[in-house]
Amino acid sequence: MTDTQTHQPTQTQTQTMRHDGGGREVDVDVVVVGAGIAGLYLMKRLRDLGVGARAFETGDDVGGTWYWNRYPGARCDVESIDYQYSWDPELAEEWTWSERYATQPEILRYVNHVADKHDLRRDVTFETRIVDARWDDATSKWTIRTEPADGGPLETLTCRWYVMATGCLSAPKDPEIEGSDAFEGEVYVTGRWPHEGVDFTGKRVGVIGTGSSAIQSIPLIADEADEMVVFQRTPNFSLPARNGPPRPEKVERFEQADDYREEARWSSAGVPRDMPELGAMMVDEDTRRARYEQAWQEGTIFSLTGAYNDLFLNPESNATAAEFVRSKIRSKVDDPETAEILCPTTFPIGTKRLCLDTNYYETFNRGHVSLVDLRAEPIQRITATGVEVGAGDGASESRSFEFDAIVFATGFDAMTGAIVRVDIEGRDGLSLREKWAAGPQTYLGLMTEGFPNLFMVTGPQSPSVLSNMAVSIEQHVEWITDTIERLREDGHDVIEPTELAERAWVQHNDDFAGITLFTQANSWYMGANVAGKARAVLPYIGGVDRYRQTCVDVVEAD
Ligand code: FAD
Ligand code: NAP
């Protein structure tokens, strides 16, 4: 279902790496943006295929998500045995995870180990941002401009294939709060945490947001702070992580690593697990409660919403799981009023990303921690000394909080943010930003019509954030690099989806989403967390297995 045009065969790596007088490459076969787990695997595969490639990364080292998100408590929420590379089988022998859910430093050490082992840094230009990319029909190439972090002059290079491995959750969103620049104390953003760490000892700290990043960091910041105020707009459902050593039963299953991984690749979320056969309303209340209790004890993001097969489809079924978690929140939080404020009621459980925590709800039982319900008292502004809240209607009092430090745990312009922050111009001057103004339109989340030879790793309308991303990233990297190799072998210089294929894929996405409860939440999955962003279902909801089969079928159908 892709349109290919035949041009001269692409030359080999050594022939196409052209340099300017200063020895810099000015023309490469492939430009990759990003050196997270996707960008690194791309560079390894392209090198193995003998394709000339260069990656560019804003940060000064590898790791992507695990380079930027160094806030206290940052760790994965997919078990580390699942959340790792599978393409180098030796890694499973060389690397033993110390915990079921490894911390950010351990994951970053792992990514560094892989980069060292395969000498991947030499193909990456760090501290350099891709600013814009323009397609040239006459040469069938992209012209890319890069900006060094030191503010030096922009540099230009050309490439045949342009791959955005820019991450689904890499562009922190504007907090969208009046005066957010006004605070004169310490300001921290979870997704851009200082490398040297932060000592909150003896400080008065305000945390804005109660998503996964906040829920992981709040208990640890509270350990140090003298006083802590959490500003919550929408409460989230969080389940206990039950972290500890890797689970013995999982370690045992993983001994047959090849089989285990093949099962993961063909599972619905990129993690092998048993799929439920029953709907929640097909059993009696006691049975249901016992099943939810078992899921609660398991400590994974998949267990509870995977307990019955209709929890994302049937509001009545979903409500039983949501009420189960609310009952747990009430049992953990001493003050009934605080417990009620922490109970999510405005969206079906699972339609916003579930959180995993260690002592999150219990933190609100500590004397120096308090919660402000922004639905009752919205933030009016951030001032030089703190945060002002109140209805702002003159009818109720406003309140001011003074802080030494404010932590913005306000999330990301997810899935499309990092892509459209680059000014991308395709065929006939078409702007990607404009094309996607009403929501992303892609073919398989891999390509978009009007932008030939541009690939996205875990792009919108692919399973991406609804899956174990390690599995989804590898599938995309392999599909993209196999495609580039095939095009080169067959002497094609251009690949682009047809408008019809793209429309059908977008429609299929919308149809799938429409039969689920996901559209009922104002979530970042729906683009609803960023002011002015079009409301659209961003990830593909049909599952990793179904999606993978579609990608295989497309290739087989030539
Ligand atoms: P990223 O790791 O985001 O890397 C993209 C890189 O591109 C970044 O380093 C960025 O600096 C660079 N970049 C972007 N734009 C430009 C530009 N214009 N020029 C140059 N460089 C650019 N997923 C899971 O499956 N399981 C988990 O447990 C999990 N935990 C997470 C925890 C946190 C705190 C966050 C934020 C996300 C988590 N995710 C998790 C999702 C996670 O983002 C992916 O699993 C994965 O790390 C993404 O890798 P990536 O290489 O695709 O993108
Ligand atoms: P998030 O889930 O989008 O949470 C952002 C929080 O900030 C929300 O509570 C949001 O409230 C609040 N917020 C945003 N703007 C605000 C404003 N102007 N005023 C008041 N509150 C505001 O972001 P995140 O916590 O960084 O997590 C994003 C995703 O990254 C996660 O869903 C997950 O996929 C991934 N992640 C994973 C882990 C992990 O456990 N491995 C950890 C961190 C992140 P509203 O809900 O009302 O918008």
C-alpha cells in the first residue's frame, strides 16, 4: 500500500558520506534524530546494514527518557525483564537487573553499557538539535539544519532517509500557569531534572501535578522536605508497585528468553500474560472482588485492567474496577476528606495511564504533607514567593503558599510534540505542523503522506505508549531499517504512503478508539493536556499483536 518511485540506486555508505572542507559530513544516507533506546538501536542496525547514518541528540549523552528524567523515584513501570533490548541476546547474560522495576540510574547505566559495548556514540552528534527539515523533490532528499547547544551557527546536511526517533514523552509541556516564570526560588521540572540531583532537606516544597512522575517523586521529596504541598487538578489511579527483587516466576520463564520474547512480540501489550476470557459482569461481586484483590497484589500496570476482558469497553464493568481502587485509596489515607480528594471519579480507570507507586497515598498521612484540590481552588498564579490559589470569583478567599522550591510535574506534549517542534516541510512546501493541526494523520504511525522518506519510531497511531515500549521500538526500528535496505536493493529512492492508505489507517484508529472508553478521558493519550492541541486518539488501541501482523501483511503484499 505504499507508493514507491524508482530513481538511481542509492550508493553504498562509503560513496555517499560526503564531507565539507572542515571534514563534517554534509550528505549521508540516513539522519536519525534522538539517541534514546530507539535512536541507538537504529544506529546499530544501520551500521550493520552498511548504510551511512548520523544521529543528532540535544542532550550531551545517550539515554533519552532515562537521561532527562532524573527526578527522585524515577523508575520503569514495566518490569525490567520486559523493558530491555532483545536484539543482543548476550545482554541478558551480561546484565542482571537488581530490582523488579529498576531505577532511572540503573536503566541509564544499562543504556550506557549497550552504547559502550557496540561503540554507538561515535555515530551521534550530541548537544545538537535538529531545527528544521525540508524535502526537495528534485533530488529526492531531505535538507536538515542543526543547531549546536552553544548557540553557534546552524549547519546544513542532506540525507535520503530521515528518521525521527524523538520519543513519545520527550517534549515537556508548558505548565500553562500564569506567572510560571515569576517564582524566585528554586524551580524544577521532572522531565529536565538537574544531573547533580537536588537536596530538599529543610525546604518548603510545592509540587504541581499528580501524574506518574509526581506520584513516583512525592514520597521521596517528602522524606527530605520540611513542608510539602501537592497541587492536584485531576487525581489518578495508582497501584502499589510491590517492588523488590525481580519476581522468581518471571526470572524462571525468562530462562527460555527466545520463546519469552517471541511471546511478548505477539502479545497485546508487549508483555507475555494470560488474557482474560470473562467479562466483569459475568461473575458475582465476591468473585470479582477476589479477582481484583489478586490483581492488586501482583503490582503491575496490566493486572487490574487485564482482570476481565471488557474493562476498556463496558462502563459498568469498568466502574467495578474503579470502585475497587477507590476503596483501597480510602483504606490507605487516614483523613477521609483527603482520601475523597485523591479518589478519581471523572474518567474510567485505565483510560489515563495507570500509575505504580511506593507509598504514594500513605505520604498524605504525614504531618508535613498537605493536598490542595485545584478543582475547588484553581491556581490563580505563581508569584515571586509561591503559589496563589482560589476560585478567583471574589466569592471565596484566595490562599497563598510560600515555598523555597517548586517542582513542575506537569507532563509532556506527548506523541506529536517532539515531532512538530521541528519545522518539517514536505512535498510542495506542505508543513507537517499544519497537516496535523486537527490531529495526526499517519500510515501505521510510521510515515505520513506528503513527507516522503520520513519515518517515525513509535509515532502517533502506533501502539507505542499503550505497550511495553521496548518491544514496540524494536519492531519499528526493524521495520524501518528493513524497508530502507529493501528499497536500496531494489533501486528505489522514494517511499511514501498513499493518501487512501493513510485515510484508511486513521479511520481504523478512530473506529477502534470509538468502541472503547478511552475517548471519555481528558488524557494526554487524547492530546487533552495541552492547551490548543487537537483532541485525537494518539496511540493505536488495537494492540501490539494485531498491529504487528498488519505491518507484516503490508510488507508481504509488497
Ligand atoms: P526518548 O527516550 O524520548 O529519546 C528521544 C531523544 O530525542 C531525546 O533524548 C531527545 O533529547 C531527542 N530529541 C528530540 N527532539 C530532538 C531534536 N529536535 N533534535 C535532537 N534531539 C532531539 N515506557 C515503557 O514502556 N515502560 C516504562 O517503564 C516507561 N517509563 C517511563 C518513565 C518516564 C519518566 C517517562 C517520561 C517515560 C517512560 N516510558 C516508559 C516511555 C519512554 O519514553 C520509552 O519507553 C522510551 O524510553 C522511549 O525511547 P525513545 O528512544 O523512543 O525516545
Ligand atoms: P502527566 O501524567 O501528564 O501528569 C501531569 C500532571 O500535571 C497531571 O496531574 C496534570 O493534571 C498536572 N498539570 C498539568 N498542567 C497543570 C496545570 N496548569 N495546573 C495544574 N496541574 C497541571 O505527566 P507525567 O507524570 O510526567 O507522566 C507522563 C507519562 O510518562 C506517564 O503517563 C507515563 O506514560 C510516563 N511516565 C512513566 C513513569 C513510570 O512509572 N515508569 C513515570 C513518569 C512518567 P491533569 O491531569 O488535570 O491534566
